[in-house]
Amino acid sequence: MAANTSSLRVYLLAGVKTTPCSFNACQARLTEQLHSEGIEHSIQVLFPYGDASRSLMRQLLEVKTDLSNRMRAGRIGGKYVWQQIKDTVKGEKALFIGHSGGGAAAYQAARLLEEEGAVRDFRVVQVGSPRTPIHPELRDRVSYFHSIDSLGKLNDPISRIGSWGGWTRSGRTMPTWNRLKYAPGYVEGIPTVGGHADYFRNTEPFMDTESVCNLDKTIGRVRAWLKEWL
């Protein structure tokens, strides 16, 4: 990839009951890759629903507000992120990478910023997230990655929560249910080792038989999707 000197703001968004150090390895790997490609950047870690010290039930209820089937942006997690970054992101490329509930907040925040004109050039990456309905006009800016088993089947239970579905009608025919009507523009499974919390692990035992860790698999697929944009 050719060097690109345009400024990029990267936001790593955590899900529920997440410890402050959860993104350390991911942040270090992204910094290394972006620096090697000559991309000027900054990386900020955000906790849309608070960290591991907060009540799990309260955090789960807040995540639920970001999963609405209605197409109005700005639920609790999304609003929190929007408030944290709206005064600093203007005029730059923005990349939102959200894990678990953080993926829902990432989309809601990006849409809020886009609606007010603070961000026009952005991408959202959802990793192991609940299924959040994506506005059709924004679907090509959103990608979704989930864990799969050795047979290629989804094996992250959090990725089964929510829905991308909607009713579709053509002409005078009866409406039919389209389970992907509001899906992100790009969806891919990643054969990770471990469970929902382990997409960004980079040490044993989170390596496959070829010694490739979960972090490298996840970041590798994200970078491949972003190749034409960065």
C-alpha cells in the first residue's frame, strides 16, 4: 500500500464489563501498522458504557438502547461517544472499531457525527457485536466481523443478539422478511480461538496450530477491508 499522510483518528470502543487494559495489544498493533504505512494518526480508547467497575445489568440495559430497530441515531452509548469526540474530530478521517456492545455505540456515534456534519469520511468496524440495524445509505461504511468454528459456523453468542431484518415488498406482492435488509455492507467470520472476549488476544492459548494469534487474524481482516479507504 502506498504511503498516505492524511490524518486519521482511530477510536477503539469497549463493550460491557471491560478492563482498562483490554485494548492495549490492539492499540500497539494498529500503531505499528499505521506508522509503517506513513499514516499520521491518533488512537483513543473509549468506554461507552463504563468499565468493569460498573453494574453489569445497568451496562446491558444501556447497550440495548443502541440496538433499536428505529433508524434514529444517538442512543446512550452513541451519545456518550459523540459527546467525547465531537469537538476534536472535525475535518479528519475517522475509524471506529467497536467490540461487543462497543460496536453498536460506534455505529450510533458515527451516524450522529455524520448527521451534524462533523465527520464525512468515516468507517465503522463491529467486532463480535450484537446486530445493529444499519441505515441503507451508510451500509458500505460499516463492516462486521464475528467468530466462527472449524466448520465455518458462527460461534459467538453475542453475535446472535439483535437483528438486521426487515420487511420488503415489491409491487403488489405480499411483504417478505429479509433477514439482511439492514445488515452492514461487509460481513466476515474469523476462526478465532477462545470466546467472545478473545478477539484481540495475542498470546497463548489464543493461537491456532500455525501460531497465528486472534489479534493478527482480526486486525488482518479489518485492514484488508480498509485497504482501499486508507
